[in-house]
Amino acid sequence: MALTVEEKTLAKHRLDRAEDTLREAREELSRSNFRLAVNRAYYSAFYAMRALLATIGKDSSKHSGVAALFNQHFIKTGIVPEVGLKSIQALMDLRHEGDYQDFAEITEDEANGAVSSAATIIGLLKEKLDEILK
């Protein structure tokens, strides 16, 4: 199925947003703002998932919905390796901890790991998106 110009534009926009948000995560990490670095790392992966979903005309207003759609259309079909979803889930869990749990402390190691995972996820999803957009 050929993608429309609108789907391609939206997918590219969302990937650009993912890459910008990853840059923000790295900046916050360099400032030792570990909670915010994790937050931005997660969101960078979230936007990358939404970029791929744009290629099939799917989206959700909920984070869990985006993850479920991504799993259904990209993981279970073998387009993206399952390890990608596990990494995204780990990012989501750490972000929830930092954003919603009182007195939660995000360590430097956790933040470094989150930013590294997000960079790997975005690289993988960018590669898949490039293949789809060809």
C-alpha cells in the first residue's frame, strides 16, 4: 500500500520530534537532571513509535494505546524486533517512577541507560521508517 503525502509528512515530522527530544534528553543528562533526562528519553521513543504508526494511519490518545498498536502492527509482524518493545516498556516504567512516585530518585546510571536505550530505539525505528518511506 502506497503512503499518502500526508502520512509521509506526518511520519517524518514525528521522527524529527523524536530526534529533537533525544537531544533534550542528552542536554538534561549533561546538567545532571536525571529525572528529566529519563522523561525526555521516554518521549523520544514514544514519538518514534508514533512516526511508524503514522505510516499505517494508526494512533492513540493514550501511551498504552500507542504501545499496544505498535506491538500489534510492528512487533508481532516482525517488522521491529521484540527487544525494541521491551526497551520501550522499560523506559516507560522508569519515566512513570520519576514522574509520578513521590520521593523517587533517578540515578545517574539509570538516566544514562535510559538515554542510551532511547538512542538505540530511535536508530532502529528510523532505519525501519526509512525502509517504509522508500
